[in-house]
Amino acid sequence: MFVASVVAALIGPGAVAAPPGTDRSVATPGADASAERLDRIVVESTGLERAPAFEVPASVTVVDLRAGNDDANASVSEALDGIPGVLARERQNYAQDTQLSIRGFGARSTFGVRGLRLYADGIPATMPDGQGQISHVSLLDADRIEVMRGPFSALYGNSSGGVVRIIGVDGLDGTDMRAQATFGRDDGRTVGARLRGGGEFVDYAVLAQRFATDGYRDHGAARRTLGNARLQVAIGDAATLRLVANAFDAPDAQDPLGLTRAQLQADPRQAAPAATQFDTRKSVDQTQLGLVYEHAVSADQTLRAMAYAGRRGVEQFLALPVAAQANPLNSGGVIDLAGRYGGTDWRWSWHTELARRPLELSVGLAADRQRQARSGYENFVGDRLGVRGGLRRDERNEVGNVDRYAQAFWQFADRWSLLAGARHSAVRFESRDRYVTAANPDDSGRVDYRETTPVAGLMFSPTQDLRWYVSAGRGFETPTFNEIAYRADGGAGLAFDLRPAVSRTVEVGAKWRSDNGATVNAALFRADTDDELAVARNVGGRSSFRNVGAARRAGIEAALRVPLGEAWHLGAAYTRTDATFRDGFALCSGAGCTTPETVVAAGTRIPGVARDQMSAHVQWEARDWTAVLELEAVGDVTVNDTGSERAAGYALLHLELARQWRVGDGTLRGFVRVDNALDRGHIGSVIVNEGNGRFFEPALGRGVLVGARWDWSAR
């Protein structure tokens, strides 16, 4: 924990003291130095209105996209590279989306994002049950990404092992337009455009984007179309109303499935034979609408109200063998989900004094509901495979939560501040079975979860540019509806016996900044979890889960950003995470799980979690040229509970070169990027406990991406 002090001694303090409240922890390499000193971003992730990230006892990282040097980023996962504690694993499988984990939370996910809370433009991208996805978000429309790790994530309620907030660009006084196109290997191409503008009372931002690829692997083609619109209206001098609309469509994204080690060694670009046999694929379409109202009731009081609603449809064809579906309790190999969701969040904030010291108090109420019609069908008709057949499952599922929360930030002395809060969550899952036969009993049921999650942090400011802090809190994670859908023992009914995982997290950290734009952040953390939720098995694309007792995730993370003269900038991050089961448990197969075949010993690594990860980048800018060299290294991960199989670690080199030209009122920027420049074979992500041994999803070899972006403005 002496990293910050050592670097401060090596680099030296800035010549000019920063003004109070200046947040230089979000400085973007390559941005104007004076802008770094004067810019003040109050991050939304903290839930505070006036305290920047540097002033709160929590690990918060901001990826600032305003400088516009993110041309090559085709996905949010690429933008998250280099954040300590965050592992965004690109599957090269657009049917399953990015595998995202923070300090080991979320690593068990076989598709989508679990265990973390996601937000886009202030609207939840995580459903009430804890299942989230970020495929509907475009970086072309993003201003910044905020990532919170550690105890204070628990203030977001269920499944908040970490928080990711993606904030879109605001409108402006005048008009500007951005158009961008990229082209890469495997016929990958992205085309998009954004228009924003406004005046004294109204501003807007509108985006449309299209992505398509033939896929790195066989049977891996995909295409996505998305649109996003924001409209903000000033209501008098004290209030604003923001409307956010989003639409996303991804039809028939092919799923090449995972590979066994033998298949991987033979040809990493092949699809599993079952993928082509059953034409495994997934279609997703989603539309949603959100409203955010903010009203400065007085100079010291603010009301914020958010409401959203949407619909989401999913159709997925699995590689479930026909013989397995002969069991009358089997729900088939085609999943059809049609759901509607919505919610609201009301927060009142008050800025006052306590003992003549600044105090910010916030209290709120949040309620969310998700309704889902889930059907299952056979994935065959006669001898034809990969087509929708007879009905095997029909149910109506509903999950809802009502949360109450409070938070206070008090600077109780010149050098000391306290941030504390608590959230009480009540979550209800309910299912009504509409497919009841003599051989398939009524599987209806209901389960309620309740949890209170307190958190507190203390910060000490020995100097204007150094902060030390300690924080502790309690969090919880319920199973999602997809995790409840199948019982681990193969029996009938939903897995309503799953218990929520409850965690206790402690963090000690330091933050340092210099007037020249250098920053250092470091933290020690430990999270102890009871009733850890783990994958029981993955077979044919279907996953079942179980509670396996106690687990621990402990480690250290550090990040450094340093300007090296006028043209050079260095950034580096390192994370060490020891994630282990603290209790031993039995592994067995078959209904009832009565005869253990293997015992997983206490101290065994949690699969899917990398023990070590490191990244570094060097950026050079001179006039209209920019060059970037990036290093990325990830340690090995185990892929099953026993640890008998693992995916090897890897180290990759990426290169990027860009040039921009000023043309009239616009700027043209062209770039070329070489990913994995040394053409290292590696595993992009893993499928934990895959029942057929198809654990591995190989990632890209060397790939070249070229593109151009046109920015035009009229003020």
C-alpha cells in the first residue's frame, strides 16, 4: 500500500496546487494538460452529487472517451481493458456476448453478465434477477465509462459485485455530427453515425450503428443493428427532463460452442460438430424507453426520479441431443423468451452541515419488475435437426424487487471524511407452470429473498494530492431466473432451493495525483462469501447451478498513469486475485446426487478467475499523429471445479497508428490497428464445468482493423 507514496516521491509534486474539488483521476492520455487540471467530473457511480471520485473511499475508475482516441473499440469489452480488477473476456461468440467479471465476481457466467450491475444512460441494463447484458450499447455514443469495485458496489442492491455505468454524450449548443466506419478480418465491419445539437432549452443526441461479421470461427457469423436517442428539455431554471430511447436487433447470431482440448489443438477456428448439426444460434431484439427528471428544489435540495420500461425477446437453439429429450421432464432444445420489464428510482439529496461540517445526505426508493413468458420446444422435427418442434415447456415467470436505501457523506474534519450507507432489498421470484401432464407435474412455485447491505468508508487526506481510505460492507447475489431454470440433480421443477450468496468485503486503498496529470491508485481487498453460487454443469448449452459453501476472493490491484514529457504517456495496471473455495464439496452426477464421485478440497481455485492480469500502454502524440503500443497479459484459469483442466495464460501485443486532417469545419481521422501482433494462440474465454469437456473458446490470432471517422460541427 506504499505504492502511491513511492511514485509520488519519484515523480514529484506538481508545481501548482490543484483547485479544491478538481478530479484529475480521470485524465485521458493525450488530452490537453490544462484541461486535465481544470476538468471536474463528478462520477455518477458514487451516488453523490458533489464529491468527485478522488474524494470518496472507494475504487472508481473512469474511462474518458471524450478525447476521441477510441476509434478501434468495437465493443465495451475493449474499452474496459486496462482497468484493474476488471476482466472482460471476448468470446468471439456473438451469440453469448462478453464475459465480464470484477474481482472474480461474474466469472461463472456462461452468457451475458451476472453478479454485476450495469447501467446505460442512467437506465439499468441488469434485470431485477441479476442478469445483465451490454450488447445494446455503442461506444460511438459514449462520453465515459465508470467502473466501481469493492464494498460500495453493494449500495446498488442485488448482484452488485461491481458496477459499470456507461454514460452517453450530451447535446450541445449548436450541431455536430460524427460518422465512422471500420473494416477488419473475417469480413468484420461497423458503420455508424451520431448527430447531436441543441439550444438554450433543448438538446439531443441520436445514434444509429450496424455491425456484421462472418466470425473468426466456423459457424460464428453475426450482425447487430442498434439505435439510440436522447432528448433533454429544460423545465424552467431548476429542472430538466431527459428522454432515452433504445432499440437493438441481433437476429440468428451463430453459436460455434466451445471446443475440447483435442479439437482446439486440431483447429481452433472450427465449430464443435454439434453446433453445425443443430444449427445452434440465438436471436435477440429489445426496445426500451427511459425518463430521468431532476429538480433543484432549493439551493441545497435535489430530487431525481427515473422510470424505464422495455421489452426483450430471445430465441435460442441449443445442441441438446434428441435422445436426451425422450425424458418427459426434459424441456427441449429450443428456448423462447418473451419478456417485459420496467422500474423506477426516486432519490432525494440534501446538502447541509453537521457540527458545522459539510454533509450530503441521500435517501431513495427503487422498484423493478420483470415478466417473462418462457417456452421450451424440441429442436427437431422428424429427422430434421435445428428446427422448432413440439412444445415441452410453458411457464410465466415474474421477478420483482423493492429497495430502500440511504447514504451520507460527511467531511467531519479538515483531513477526514466518512461515507456510509445501507440498502434493504426484497426480491421475489414467482413461476406459474402452464405445461402440466401426467408425466410432467406442476412446477409452479415462489421464493422470497431479503437482505440488508450496510457499507461504510473512512478517508484520510494527509496532503492535497494523497488519499488513504478503508471501507467495508456486505453484499448479496440471488440466482437469476436462467440459473433457477434447471435443477442440478436433473429432477423436475425449478431450482427454488438455491440460496443467495452473501458477501462481506473489506478494502484498504490509496489514491495519489500530481498537477502534471500523473495518477496512482492502489487497493488491497478481500471478499468472503457464504453460499457461493457455482455452475453444477453445462450440457448442450444449458446450465444448472448449486450452492457450494464458503468462498474467498482476495488480492491487490494498482493502476498508474504518467505523462512522459509533452508527447509521451504511460499507463499500467496490475491485479492479483486469489479466488478459492473455502469449503470442500462433493461432485456427482445423476438425479438426487446421492453417490459422490469426486470431492473438491477446500482451497481449490474458483474456475474462470485469472489469478494474475496486467496491462500497459505507451502513447505518443505529435501534431496530427498518434501511435499506441499496448501489452495485455492474463494468467491461466481453471475451467472446472476440481482444477484438473485449465486454459493457459497469455501475453499479447497490440499496435495502433492514427492520423487526422483538418478539412473545413470538420476533422477526418484515419487509423490502422493490429491486434495480437505476434499472432499468439490463446483462449479468449472458458465455459465453466462444460459437461462434454468443451471448455475452450479460442480468441483471434493476428488481425488488422482499419477505419475512418469524420467529425463536423457548426456552432
